[in-house]
Amino acid sequence: MAINFQPIYVLASGGERALEQLDTVTNNLANVNTPGFKKLLLKEMSQYIPENKGNKKHLFVFPRFESTPVVLSQGALQHTGNPLDLAIFGSGFFTIETPQGVMLTRNGHFFLNNEGFIVDANGNYLLNTDNKRIKLESSSGITITPDGSIFQNNRKVAQIEIKNFESVRHIGHSYYQGEGQEIPAEASIKQGYLEQSNTNGIEAMIELINAQRRFEIYGNLMRSLDAMEQKSNEIGKA
């Protein structure tokens, strides 16, 4: 009986991968209008399970989850005119102080809080090259140069920290964590602009439909195999 059920196990594994693909594509689609969001890919692998190591006819291939890499391609820049809207053109991330530690983000939609610190939409602090919070006198008279230098009323206040890594891992809420070695950031900062998500809404909708169909196919095949198994049992009893 175990051998007869192995194809169902293989299809169930594929169905689980289809659900993960649905989750990934849905997340990309939900963030299509989130500034600085980088779309995710579901990377799969095949695992060979030999039921009989000496017989190649009894090799089963299970689809397995491998990783969810972040696509770091540049998003389009949208002009807003807001002096605290900042877009990174090139590689690298803003560094943000959060209760969970320092995070990375490409979402440059910043504000001044009640204490005069530059914060993001979650109320977390933008950091300078000294790993300190950035405080301004007001929201007027602010000039930010391409290298991240912040001037207020012609006086340099701070320089924004831009960090870059070999790869990053998506945490949520537009935050990422660096993985691998830190590498030089080749970027310029555009004041008064926001980087849009690099997710293509139409492509994401097509991927969503394909993932739904993939899951349905796995489900239909499992039901068909189960029906065949029942028929085989009935024939055996006859």
C-alpha cells in the first residue's frame, strides 16, 4: 500500500508548493503600490526519493521549497515634490532603527515626528552615517544632495547612511535584512521622488492565475488517483 500512495505524496508536495507560490504572488500583488517594495520569487528544487536504490524505475521526484529570493531591480521614480520623499537610484538601502534592531528599506517616504526626528511611516528612525537618528529644526529649508548630505538653511546637518549587501531577506512592512557580505552601494539619492515597487501588476495577476490553476491540477490528480485506488481495491475483492 505504501508504494501505491507515493504518487499521492508527490502530488501533495506539489500542491503545498503551489500554495506557497500563491502566497508569494499575492504578497507581491498586494504591494504593487508600496514605495520601494521589491518583488519576491519562489525558488523550488527537486528531491529524488529512491524507493528501490537499485531500480531506476522506482525513483520519485518531490518538489521542495528552496528559497524566496528578493528581486533587486530598480523601480520607477515618481516625482512628489515633498522634500522628505527620497528615492535611491542604484543599489543600496536606507538604514532604519526599529525596536527589533536596524533594518533596511527602499521606502523613502519620510516625515518629521513631534520631536523633529526623521521617521518612516511606521514611526521608526532614519539613521545617518554615524548610526544616529537625524534631527531637524523644521520641515522647511531642507536640501538633500545625491550623496545623502542633508542641509538645512545652508548648514549641513547630517549624511544619510546607505548600505548594500550581497543579498537581502524580506522581513515585512517594507523592511529587509542584509545577508552575506556588505558591499559598496552605488547609488544617488533623489529628493522629492519616491521609488515605486518593481512588481508589474499585470504580470503578477497572470502569475496568480497560473498558481491557482497549478493548485487545482494537483488537487484533481490526487482525487483521480484516490478514485483509481478505490477501484483497484474493489477489483481485488471481486
